[in-house]
Amino acid sequence: MKTALVVDDEPQMTAIIGFALETQGFSVLVAHDGATALQLLRQHEVDLIVLDVLMPSLDGLSVCERIRLRSDIPIMLLTALAQHDDVIAGLERGADDYVTKPFHPREVALRAEALVRRRRGPASEIRVGRLAIDPARRTVVLDGHRIELPYTEFDLLAHLAINRGVPQPWRELLRAVWGTADMLGGRDIVKSTVYRLRSRLAVTDDGAAYIRTIRGVGYLIPDLPQTG
């Protein structure tokens, strides 16, 4: 059974989200503060984390950052409408999606299911030039260098590689990677994710050039012949 960890300092909120996730087939763990959430992660295997941004003592952004130091578990942030800067900060720290309060619990459950389902991905290896992507193991190797990627950056790279040679508009990347084409600040989110991904690919002199910007169109991985 899939297991989700719901982290929010409001018991009513965790109860609502927990029930919605259970209807989608999740087993649910609950934490009402960041420290408890980190402790539960040390004790249990978890497939998804639903994490509130505003919490006392240890906030959601700090929890997200600590989780990313050791795990690529999908993380969905819960934010208020006015917390757009926190959304960007969370995605920069490795969060994969966000839902804005107020929300429909069914939306949270369906997007949670989509995150877990996308994590499984296609089985066959993708090779472009000296870049090898294994969706089953979620590994990336560039010219012999293994690159550790957070969940969303991996999905973005895999989508561009599968569609190599074809420019991908930012709205298409939002739809394919984040599951929506209508995310608040979506263009900036895609841009910052591409920037971080390029930085990680720069383990080789020309690694960052694998992802090209097509001005006025979107982003592209060229259809390079397999080498190495």
C-alpha cells in the first residue's frame, strides 16, 4: 500500500487531507510539527509527503530542505494564496508540487496519486549523447558522472529527453511535470527548475548545454546520437 505523511499544525486539516488520501488508497501518517515529521521519516518508508509551509518552530521550507538532503520522496506543499514567494522558495528547495488553500480535498488526493504514479515512470533507459537516464531506477549518468536529482528535476530532464529534438513550451512542461498548465507563477517555476538542472549537469564542461533555451518557444534537448 502507498504511504503518505501529512504534516500540518492544524489537526482538522490533517484529518481532512488524510481522509481524502485514504479514499485514493493511501495509508496515512500524521505529524503536527516538523520535528515529528522528520522522526517519522526515520521510522517509516513513505511514498509521498504533504507539507504545510507555515508551521511553528520548524517551518515547512526547513523540513523540505532537510528531507532533500537524504531523499527524493515526492513533496507537495500546502500554501496560502498570498505565499507565492514561499512556493518559489519551496520548489527551489526541492518540493515537487503545491496546492493553494483553500482547496478541495479531492484535488489534493488526485495530485498526490499523480505524483506517486509519475515517480514510477517508464521502464526503458533513455540515452542522448553521453547522457543516460534510467526511469526505473531514477538515475542519471553523464559521461561517467552519476548525478543526483530531486524528483521534479528528474522528471523534467526525462520529459525533455523523451521529446528530444522537439522544443517544449513552458506550459507543456508544467502539464507534463507538475500536472497542471495553470500553476500560479508557472513560467518562473519552470525557469528556476531548468536553471538548477543545468547547474547539476555542469559536472562536465558542456553538460549544461544539453538543455537549450529556444527564445520565445521553450526548452529543448537536441537529438544527439548515443555515444560512450
